[in-house]
Amino acid sequence: MNQKYSIRIAKDLGIREVQVEAVAALLADGATVPFIARYRKEATGELDEVQIANVRENLARLTELDERRESILGSLKERELLTDELAERIAGAETIVELEDIYLPFRPKRRTRAMIARERGLEPLAVLLMAQEGNTSAEEAAAAYIDAAKELPDTESVLSGARDILAETINEDSEARAEIRQLFEKSAVVTTKVVEGKEEEGSKFRDYFDCSDSLPTMSGHRILAMFRGEKEGFLTMGIRPSRDEAVAILKSRFVKGESSFSDQVAQAAEAAYVRLMASSMEVETRMKAFTQASHEAIGVFASNLRELLMASPLGRKPVLAIDPGIRTGCKLVCLDSQGKLLFDCVVQLSQSDALRREAAGKIVALCQKFDIGAIAIGNGTYGRETMAFVRSIGLPEKVIVTFVNESGASIYSASEVAREEFPDKDLTVRGSVSIGRRLMDPLAELVKLDPKSIGVGQYQHDVDQTRLKQGLDDVVMSCVNSVGVEVNSVSKQLLTYVSGLGPSLAENIVRYRDENGPFKSRREILSVPRLGPKAFEQCAGFLRISGAENPLDASAVHPERYSVVEKMAADIHHDVADLIQDPALLEKIDIHAYVSTGLGLPTLRDIVSELKKPGRDPRKEFEAFNFAEGVMTLEDLNPGMKLPGIVTNVTNIGAVVDIGVQQDGLVHLSELRDRVVADP
């Protein structure tokens, strides 16, 4: 690893160089972020997943910088323009922006006004004017260059050409560009106007029809809204600071004293900004503003997704799931404790009293037949009415009745995954199954969907899609690995996100399981085709095998540490099973005695903690949620009411909350100053 990288990243992230180098080495060796965070704490100095991901992103950014640096050096060498001084400046550039500023004067470009002026022999005059020395006037100096054959018939045409050279020189001065860039960052104003004739069609952007905001103080969601309005053709958008202030900066840098030469330089400085620099700086500033707003939006999306994926699971109980419907009826399915579909039908609740009585009898009978532990009701249209009906039919108290957020269920029902799982069932049955499984284990069901389809993002279609995918994939992988998966029952979609696997190995594991029966030990996973030692190292600690001969196979203790646990048990004259069954025995173990090279207290503490509650689920205990009784529609709401609700989305302008009236409401950020909210 380039030592400059480790120094730079360590400084930027506030960590030690040795930590950066350790993470870089592990990443280069194919380790994943969850694996490094969980099982290589000694190497990284206990960096968490966020810090490790930040090191990874910084490494990628610096690698990209060096690739561009090499490309520029190659171009300059090829054209015989590279000098020792230029090479040194390029080597010292610490950002892409700085690097491109250095390269700008040497970049191959289309024919410019300055090029034409140089071809006409005006370079010496431009140099003379820029020096702003001598006793003659600019006009007198220009007279010597008048040449009708070169389209320089008079002094003004000569001076105009010289100013073109000066303007390009000023525009390509890296220090001047840095100063103007700083002005854009501190003082740029974002202005938007409605496109003439688009007022009615673009009414959703009405707030931006005639808007002027300071860029440094603008929120990310407003910037993204403006970009969307511009992209859709309803708004024009500009981002610039005061023209006079920008020109004054350039004049102060290049104009020396007062003379006719200085006056020419002043005119060139103004032209440099207006004609050349302003537009390029605006493009750069727009890109930076968009990137920052995207980063902010992706962060909100990722945070919301994590909350949703880590929602409390009901656990392994038989479930009856209902997808409410009025005209076509309510789609009902029964699932066993593993989520297997046992039965499906349609019941009518809105057609007649007779059909309602029939539906009530059927639901009660199904609960008895399949020993149903919970009823999951989709929270969409007709959900409240369905909930009220189910609660009125006299079910046993042990049966939990609760709402489930059905966002994305329809997308799952039409997906290739659903068609593969239920080829002979229609969309409605698949959607109901998804609702039921989401109650049992939200994480296991939601990983089957593209995270972008779940509906917890903000301007998700406007942001950088590559960064969005990386951010959301990181969240899903983090959640899956923090919970762990039961390898003998997990779906291939969930396995895909386990550290070190991916779609191909996940499919191989499921195929091996189907052909050979349940895995009896973690070591047997090495028998899966194409799953070698490196992949095993990455995934083994996150795969659980309940009922295995070695009880550690059902825990988060990595197989590479089994010998340490066995020695701990032997040293107090017990076996590993005893340590798990009687946590009090762990108090007799002095973990300091087991510290060795590569095995320190952080991992040893993790091992002991895991032995106390092997395979523990980090998610919260499940609690059934109910909306307020008697509040079914918007007309039932009155000012001052306090109602329970489910936060369905958190954005930079507030929280979107479902209170059970068919229309989510927004609690503005100003009303949340002294409250903490989170997704379900």
C-alpha cells in the first residue's frame, strides 16, 4: 500500500496509520467489511463497520486519483510537454480538482480565440501587457503588430487578440481558479425560474418557480428537488456568486497599479471570468452540490433501510396472513413456522353479512387447524376494516393480531424470485405470503426485494445510482451478518448477502443442501462445490447450524477459534457444552491467560459474550402494534389528537407517519426537535 495513502486517510478519518494499513491489507486479501469488523478486531484496533467502509471509500478515491495522475503524465510525456517542475506539481496534487487545474493549460483543446491570437504572433504582446511595465501606452505597443494580412487591421483588433491570450492565461492559473472556487463554495447563490409556459404542468415545483437561495445553507432535499425540476424541463437553474466579487478577486490578483497596460489586464480578467471561468466553475459547483446532496439522501435512505431490516421478528410461529381487499376480497394464506405455504383462499368481508359470517368461521377454523400463533394484516387499503373484523370474531387470546407494512409486497409477488418459489400461484397469493413472512422475519423477506423498491428513500431516483447501490448493499450485508443465518433453512437470497458468498455460492449451498440433506457441521460447508478455504473463512462465523454435534456451530464463534474455547473448557475441567449450558462457569475463566499473537482481549471478550447467549439475535423483542380505535379516515381526525403511529419513512424534512387513515402524514422537522423517531 502507498504510504501516502495511509498517512492521508488516517489524518482525514482521525485514526492511526497502522489501522488504515491493516484494513487495506485485509480488503486486498478479499475480506468483507462485516468480517473485518467482527473477526479481525486486533488487526484493526477495533474499527467498526462504518470506519472500515470509510477507509475502503478513501482508498478507492485515492486509487482513482493516482490512475488519473498516471494518465496525465503519460499524455504530457507523449506530447513532450513534461518538465521536472510540472511533474513535481502533478505528484503533489492531493485532489482530482487540483490535478485537473494543473493540467488545464496543457489539456488538448478545441481551437480557441487565444490559439488564433497566438498564431497571429500576439503572444509577445500579451506577455508585455501582463508584465505591466514600460513607459509606452498599450496602444503604442500594439501598433507594431498591425498587419492586415493577419486580420489585425488596427490597434483594437491587436489588443483584443492579446486580451484573449491573457484571459485564457488567467483562466488556467491554478491559484486563481482555487480562489474563485472558494468564492463559489462560500458565496454561490442558487437561482431557479419556471420555464415559460410550464407553470401549470410543473405545478409540483411551484416553490421553485422564482427562487434564490444561498448554496452553503441550502438543505440537500431542496437541491435535489431543483435538479429534478430542471431535469424534467420545468425549471432553469443557475449557481453563481456575485459577478462583481469574482471579477474583483481576479483583478486584485493580476492587475498591478494603474496604466494602460493594467487596464488591458483588467479587461482580460473580467473576460476570463465571464467568458471562461464562470461556466466551468458552475459546472464543477453543480456537480459537487449534487454529490453532497446525494450523499446526504443516500445516508437517510440507508438509515431508514437499516431500521426496516432490523425490525423485530415475530419468530418461528405459524402465521395467517391477510392482504385486505374490498372488491376482490381479502387474500388469505396460512404459513407454517418455517414460512412454508400450507393453505390459501379468498374471503369476502364487504359484500354481505352472510359472507362475513362465513369468513369469520373460516378464519377461526384455520387458526385451530394450523395452530396459528399470529395474524398478519397488510396495512394498505381496507386494512383497518379488516383488522376490526378479525378482532371481533372471538379468536383465542394467544393469537397475536397485528399490522404489517406491505410496501414492496406487490413487487415481490411479480418478481422472478416469487415465480420461482410459487410457480402455480397467482400474484395475490404471493403477496399475502410475503406479508406473513415479513411478520415472521422482516430481514429474511425484505432481502428478496431491490432495496430501492421498499419505499423508504428520499429522491432515490435522482441520486448517483452507483453510490446508492453500494450504500444499500452495505446496509443489507451489515444487517444479514449481524443477525446471522440458519444455513439449513435460509433462502438463497439471504445467503447471497453473507460475507464471502454472493449469488453463485449461495445457490451452490442451497443445491447441496437439497441434494444431501441438512448440513451437520460447519466443516461440511467446505464440501459445497467451488466454496474454498477463503470463502469459508469469510462466511463460517455468520452461518448457524442448530442441533450440530459441536454446539459452537450454532454460535457466532468463528471455527478458527474453536480450539481456544475447547482449551478454556478443559482448563476448568468441563466441556464446551457445559460452558454454554451453565454461563456461571464462564466467570471462572481468566481470558487474559489466552491472549496470544493475533488473539487479543477484544476477540476473547466477544467469545465469552457469545457463549453466554449463543446465536443471540441483536434485534429487539417483537411487540404487536395497534392503531387508535375509532380513527379510520381523515374525517375522524381532530386538532389536538394524540395518536399512535408507525414511522414509515424518515427524511430531511421530517417523519412520514402512518396513523391508519389510508393516507400517511408528515410530521415536520420543526415538530420533532425534542423527539427521537425511527422506522418500524
